[in-house]
Amino acid sequence: MNVAIDQLGFDFDGVIADTAEAFVRLACLEYGYCGFHPGDITSFSPADCLNIPEAVVEQIFTDILTDSIATGLQPMPGAVSALTRMSAAAPVTIITARSLSQPVCDWLDQLIAPGNRGKIQVIATGDHDDKLRYIHAHRLKFFIDDRLETCRLLALEKIIPYLFSQPWNRHHQHNLRTVNGWDDIMALVDSSEV
């Protein structure tokens, strides 16, 4: 399938940014909960599958969400080069469930050249289940997310979701299209554009 870049939207955490790696690293370095790996996060809510108190989980995510640079948040492999190539061809839309867009913008400013960065829009919804109206408002037809429930909701609303494969969504039955990384994403994109 050839997907036009300006019709394709992206989630941020777990798709563009390797939030699981940051979570595991901060849990150990800052809070002393060590011995976990990103692959151990088999639930979208880490407190459900790791022996880490909910309050600590929430604090780690608050730290990552409010200052993605200081917490050392890294991009998913291939994400920066793919976003650079796509934004050179067409506007790119990121719709995140984060309540603040500025930490995402600051993070992107560090990784994407200014000419390309100016063509990447970040929208913060503050709620996983509120992405749909922004997807419609930006006339997106396709969306990539790592949250299974979000993808299911979008499919019901005639948006074509692609589930970004992560340990927390691999063990669930679904009939959604999946991508295993940024090589798969780039294979979807209309080759005449990039």
C-alpha cells in the first residue's frame, strides 16, 4: 500500500520515542528498581506486570513526559532518519496522548534539522481516547500507534490503524495491520514522495 505522508499520523511514545527504554533505565538509576528490560513490559500499564509501585511508575512517566531531554529519552531505531526524509517531502503530524506538547517539540528540536523540523506538527491531546477528533481535523486516513485500544477505536471510525509492535501489545488477539519498526513504516509510504 502506498500511503501519502500527509495522510499518515503518528503517536509519539512507543512509536517515535523509545519510552520503554527510558522507563526501565530511570526505574533502576533513580528509584532502585533494577533487573527489568523493556521486553518485560507486557502490559500497557507497567505497574500491572512489573513489581514496581504504581506511585513510582507514575513519577517515572511524569519525569519523562515533562522533560524528555533531561531524562535521556532516545528515538526508536530509524525514527529520526525516517521523519527527516518524510518531512522533506510533506508535512508530518504527530498526535500524542501527552498533555504537554512542548517537551516533545524540544526533543524533536534536538534531533531533526530546523528545515525539516518546521514541517513536523505536534498535537498533545491529554487523553489516549481523544486522538480521533484531531485525526479527523487533520484529514488523516492512517495512524500508527502502539496502544492496541487506540488502534481498535480508530478502526471502528474508518481510520486505518497500524499497530506498532511492542511487548505490551504482542500477546493480544487482533486483526489489525502491524508494523515492526521504521523500516516497515517507510515501506508503507508512497515511494514517489521519499
